[in-house]
Amino acid sequence: MCDCFKVSLNAFYDWKSGKSTKRIQREKVLSEKIKSIWEDSSYTYGSPRVWEELQKAEGKVSRSLIARVMRKYGFRSVHKKKFKVTTDSRHSYPVSENVLNRNFTAERVSQKWVSDLTYIQTKEG
């Protein structure tokens, strides 16, 4: 099986016994540091900013390593979309009278027609 996966016997038995490699140990320590920086930033920092913070604290750290660890542990930059007001109630256009007054039941066919135009896309938003 080791030949099939191109893994040495020592590596296989180390993995089987639960021994941790230097890379895995470093990754765990780094993930804790990344998590603290990421949480301090209110989950807004991505790998470039986390990398800058770690450069200040730790010294030389690979940016690609930071990105890989963040991806592995699910640390993603989260930004909320800004609320955009799309209703302009201060306009000079004529406003139709509310004839139905939320009474949508009709006595005969085609007596009451209702539509909604919110799906039309414009450049204004």
C-alpha cells in the first residue's frame, strides 16, 4: 500500500501511531496565532493582513503558508454588505391612490389587477 501511495513505511507507521510531524505541530501553533489575530480584527482580516500582523510579531513567515492554514481551518474574511436605500419617497411623480386597501378578493374575473415592478434592473440600483 505504501508503494501505491508513494509513502515511506516510517511515515505510515508514524501516522498510524498518531505521531505528529514538525509541520503539523507548527501549523497548529500558527493556527492559534492566526485565529487570535483574525478574531481581534472582528473576522475582517484576510491572509494578507494576517500575514502583516504575524510579520510584526513573529518575524519571517511565509504568506502562502498563512493562506493555506487559513483555508484549512476556515478562517475567511467576512464583510457585511452596506445597506443601500433604493426608495426615493421625496419625488414629484404622481402617486396612485390605494383603491384596494389590501382587499384582494374579487367578485368576478379580471376585476382587480395587481403587479410588482421591483424586479426591473436599473442603473440606479
